[in-house]
Amino acid sequence: MNAIAKQVAEKLLQIKAIKLEPTNHFVWASGWNSPIYCDNRKALSYPDVRDFVRDSFIEVIKENFGEYDVIAGVATGAIAQGALVADKLHKPFVYVRSQAKDHGLGNIIEGDLPEGSKVLVIEDLISTGGSSLNAVKALREAKCEVVGMAAIFTYGFQKSVDAFKDANVNLVTLSNYNVLVEQAKEIGYISESDIEVLKQWRTSPDTWKK
């Protein structure tokens, strides 16, 4: 368990950006029942956490990716995070909408993105990977090269692992579900008995019931 992954998980738990309810459940927009709810946008409201996430992004980017020309944030959750990272690295920034606007220029990519640009994508959360990879598709259709994606957190669903592999996208995350569960146990957020429930959910989230 690397230091950044542990620290990010602990900070997200502390500010309640991630909530764990092993004996209860949340209902996602997809209709899935879940013992976890993640809203990384809350980190933006806490300057120390916001800076830590930004600097952690920069560290993992330098360690895992080569040359790139532009930072792209995935709308809407990663627009602010991507802009913060781009500002610190002094790189151009664009963001990718979930779908093209139905008025004006009908843009799906907002900002100035020259053809042939090498783009590093910033995302806040990876669940099934669908919306994140739609952004990658849009960037590729704009005749740009996606060098990879960095995200704050992933649930680590096998579906998303397979999807990123199939799309040939190098994904690096600051933290992940396994680290979160271990860190939550370590700081007393959950008990030993809760861990099995959390593991069962991650294995089959679409059919899980408490």
C-alpha cells in the first residue's frame, strides 16, 4: 500500500468525500445498491486536501507518463481538478463534455485543442469506466493522441479493468477500493466484520443487497 494511496484514502474519508455504510446502503443513479458513496468534488472545499490531491496528481503523472501537450478534464467532476493540475504544470487545459452541446458550436471538447496534440486525461472517479472512456473516444476522434488517464479513485471493478485494457488506455489512480477498505479499518472507521461485506459488494455490485 503506497503512501499516496493511503493518504488520499484517509483524507477522503475524513472530509466525508467517501462514505462507507456496510450495514446500510446507498442507491446509485444506475440503480445499484452500494455500501459506499464517493463524491470527490468535496475535496475542492478543503484547501489542504485540494492541494494534496493536486500535488499527488503531479507526482504520479511525473512517475507514470511521458511527454504530453495538453491536460483534459472529464466533465463535470474532473474539470476543476484538471484545471488545478494544468495550472501547476503550466500546461494548456481543455475539458470533455459527456455529450456535444445541442446549441452554438455543438462542442464536445471545450477549449483550444490542436489536431495531433498529446493529451493526458484527468478524471475524478472510475466506476465501470464508460464515461471516462467516452472522453477518450472524443479526444481520439478529434485526431489527438491520449497518452493515458490519471484519476483520484477507482472501485477496481473487473468490468472497468477490462474496458481500459480493451481501449488501450494506461490508467493510474491516486487511490483505490482495496486501499480504502484497509485504511478505513486501520483508522477505526469500519470493523473487521464489515470487510467481508465490502468485499462481496465489489465482486458483484450489480446484484448486491445488504
